[in-house]
Amino acid sequence: MRIGRNLEVRPLGGWVGCLGMILFSVVVSIVLTVVLNLIF
């Protein structure tokens, strides 16, 4: 996946990428829950 001219986004492989995606999804879900609770 290419964004812009010379910026290339590649998924990380191995356990580092797996752990990173799990941590990222957990953090995003927590942030979304807090934001939605503050709005509503």
C-alpha cells in the first residue's frame, strides 16, 4: 500500500507485528469507549 510519493506502509511480520496490532486494537477500543462515553 502506497501513500503519497515515497511513503510506503508495510505490515510488520512476526511476533512484533502481531503484538503491535493487538496492542493497537486494544488501545483504540479503549480510547473509542472513553470518547463515546464522554460524548453521550
